[in-house]
Amino acid sequence: MPAQGKHRRPKSISLGRGLAAVTTGGAVLALPVIGATSAFAAPAPAAAPQAVAPAAAAAPANSVAKAAPAKHSVVAGETLSKIAREHSVSGGWKKLYEGNRKIVGSNPDLIHPGIKLVIGAKSAASSDDKASKASPSAARGASADRADRSERVNAAPVAKAAPAAEKQAVAYTNDLDGWIRESLAVMAEQGIPGTYEGIHRNIMRESSGNPNAINNWDSNAVKGTPSKGLLQVIDPTFQAYHVPGTSTDSYDPVANITAACNYAADRYGSIDNVFGAY
């Protein structure tokens, strides 16, 4: 608050009345002599103007725009695992399935041609729901922090986040070489051992590279479970060692290879250790 000016109390000065004798021709005239003095209060000093802090300018926040999720239209023969690899989905087919569970349904191994999958969809609760659960004390702290920031002058602007580099999608050829390489990628995700040479060697012995090969004459065929596909897998074995994210069709080249390698890893340690009928 401005300081109050101090005033000096004026002193009361009495009027002095006296008689002065003036002689004029012997006559004495009594004339009153009046002396008056007075003191005046010192003027109050002007109040110092109150300093007004300039309003702080809020620092502009540079928001980073979120990229819209991409969409993929499923075609015949595709699997969640294959689509996840082509689009370099972090978390693989499981993450892709979590974000599209309502579209795909309860069975991730069965996806229908023509459905639209969202690449990059989030399955977690929205940030708004999380914010609504914040404690009152946290909200008060955030409010106080905003008030504190509002009083900072010339605040530095928020730096923009650098865009993440997009990964190059891997495309596989629709032939024996492409099927083996795609199977190896799935096996690497699932921790199934095996090499290109070991898979190729066993395929050439079992089916000569024909994905539609079937054995209708051995003991398995007599039991009603003929060996099928590139690595000649019977249906019970295929179903027991089927790798999630691949096709449920035992004739599918990638599904057949990965299921057979999964079985070989369980029984022999690796497909590389198989050199005959298995």
C-alpha cells in the first residue's frame, strides 16, 4: 500500500495586541498593533504509483499431429501374421488382432477376405478415461502448475517431436523360396528353431516342393489321416502344432511349414535334425 503522507500540526499563534504611543503635537494616539503569524501544513508527498506486473504471455504449445491409422483390405490367402509383417506392426499379429478383435471375431486364425483391418488401432482405454480417474490433489497440482507457467514471461516454446522413421514392409514371393522365408520370419517371432537349408532339404524329400501333395497309400492314409502339404503333416499333428497367426488350412504353404517345424522342434530339437521320415 502507498505510504501515507505525514502532516505537521500547525502551531496556534495568538494575536498580540499592543498599544503604540504616537505623539503628534502632544496628543497620544493609541493605535493597536496586530502581529499575526501562522504555520502551514507541509503538502503530503504524492503517493508512489503501484507497480503493475505485466500480464504474462502464455507460451504457445506446439501440438504434434497424430497420424491417422491405416486400413488394410484382406484378400484371400492372407493371415494376421503376414499382414502384421507387411505393415511392420509393433507387437506382431497379436497386436493387430487386439486392435481388430471386433472385426475379426473370437478366432484370430480365421479372417475373411474383404474385411477392413485398421493398422495401428489402439485397444487400451482412451486418455480421457484415464484423466477422469486422476485424484483431486493431482488436479489441484496441475492447476497450480498451469498458474505458475502463466506468470513466466518469454517461456520457451515446446519442441516438436521428430517423426518416427517408417519401416520398410517385407514382401515375399509366392513360390517355395518365399514360403520358406516367410515361415522363418514367423518362426523367429515364435522362438521356433530352424534354418532355410534344413527346411528346404526336408521339403524336397517329402513333397518335391508341391504344396498340394498328399499321401494316400501309407499307414496314416489307411487310418484316415493322410500326410499333406510341403512337409507332409497329418491333420492331428497340424492341429496340435499349428502356429497362431497362420492359416488353419493344412495345405497352406506357410502354415504347413511352421506347424511341421514346430512339431520337429518339440520332438527332435529342430527341423535341421530331421533327415528322414519323422
